[in-house]
Amino acid sequence: MNITGEDLILACSAIGAGLAVIAGIGPGIGQGIAAGHGAAAVGRNPGAKGDIMSTMLLGQAVAETTGLYGLLVAMLLLFVKPLV
Amino acid sequence: MNNAILMSAGADNIDFMIHGIISYKLFGQTVWITTSHVCILIVMLLMIALAIAANRAMKHAKEIPEGFQNVIELMVEKLDGVVYGTMGKIAAPKFVNYISTIFVFILLSNISGLFGLRPPTADYGTTFALGLITFCLIHITQFKNLPMKQIWTDMCSPLPPWLPIWFPINLISEIAVPVSLSLRLFANVLSGTVMMALVYGLLSKFAYFWPGALHAYFDLFSGAIQTYVFCMLTMTYISQNYETE
């Protein structure tokens, strides 16, 4: 079986895409911490549930960005194939 | 789409790319009218139809609202409440129209995946244009409302203004605002689109009824959250320039 240079690049791109998605660990931890503190805040002050929810969701969506950058890199490597 | 990795998984009907429809020459470059343009056109026609219907309904407005007038009043009141709550009484009247418009536009774009369109916000061209508008608004309001001296002090912020070592770093953080805003929206909607395409392409024999739950999460929940986040961040960035008043 002959492995051409392009095959090698495609295989390494797939490995790189898998490594890039490890970036999802960070937002997972961050969103979990935000949700935990949100739950604690609702427990302390149930009247402010609406405000706490919207602030928590905003913070989580912003924290999600770094994970999405990893996802974008993975998608670029898999589907756009910039290195081939 | 010639894709070795997905082809080897036995799926040749996975399709989430943007397709060109008509090409034309412009200054020697080939420019494409793509599916994103068509989907944006559909969303815009829907918005225009909604606006005309709302205008009709409000012309015959009744003291006790009923039917469609209720829906319009509810929408406008909710959006007004969000904008006034975030931006304050001075800045809000200038931006409430713009923020409400992009809110409805992004929301309809994100939800359009539910109706079989490819969401226009899953094209980086759309979201980057929205990010650029936000960037221009931030800096126009900044130069309008703050004195030059204070802008310079802010740009050199941790160090005193006569020592502009931090100026390049602050400049990069200013440029990162529209990029991160647009990439956040784009990547969220794109990930939903790709996930649904994979579900329908790879599990096409089993994909009955239960992808509805995925649609509810990716299209409705995630789309609404990202719309809210985009508008919220735009408002926060703009209203930072009004703090001194």
C-alpha cells in the first residue's frame, strides 16, 4: 500500500481535529461552575431567579466561545483542508 | 463535496456546505450568488411582510387590543424593556430600533433551520457583517460622546497616558471585539447545522421523530440564546461610551 503525501496530510489533519476539540474541556468546567453558582444564588435568593438566569446564560455563552474556537479549527481541518 | 473521511463512513448524502447558484464577473473576479443570499432574502421578505402586517394592525389599533395587535405590542414592549434595562434612559432611545431589528433578524435566521433552510447566520459573511456594524457603532459613539483625552487614557489604561506601552495590546483587544462576536454566533449556528446534517446523513434509516428534540435544542434554544447574547453584548459595548453622562 502506497501512502502519498496527501494521504499523510489528511490523516494528520484528522488527528489534529481530534486534538483541537479537547478545547471543549475548558468551557465545560467553566459553564459547570457558572451553573453551580447560579443554583446557589437562586437557593439564597429565589425572588431574583429571572435576573440570575439571564446573567448566568449570558456568562455561559461568552465562556463557550473558546470551546467553539477549538470546534472551528477542527472543522476547518476536516472540511476545508487548508494544508492539502 | 469530495470528502475522504466522511465518504469512508459510507455517507455520501451529508451536505451542510454553502452552494453557489449563479456566478457573475465583477472587476475580473468571479462572484457567486449562494444559498445564503437566497435564505437571507427569504428572511428579509418575511420581516418586511411582518412589518407591513404590523403597520396595518396598528393603524386600526383598538383601545382593548385583540389578536395580532396583542402579539405586536407584546414583542415591542419586551424588546423595549430589554434595551432600556441594559442601556439606560439616555442611550436607549437612539439604539432601540437597531437592536430590535437585528434581534428579530438573527432570531428568524437561526430558527430558519427548522424550516429546511440553511441558516444564513451559518455563513461567516453574514455574522462578520453584523460584527462590523457593531464595531462601527461602538467607535462612532465613542468619538461622539467621550473627549479625545479620555479615549487616549482608556487606550493606555493600566499605565499612565504619557507611557503608551499598552496601546498596541489594547488596540488588539478592540479589534478582537467584532471578531469574537461574529465567530461566536457563526460557530454556534454552524455546529447545530453540522450536527443535524450528520444525524440525518449517517442515521437516515433511524432518524424518525426523535431528531425533533435535537431541532428544539440546536435551532430554538441555542438560536434564541445566541441571539440574546449577541444583542446583549452589542448593547453593553455601546453603552460603555455613555457612562460619564
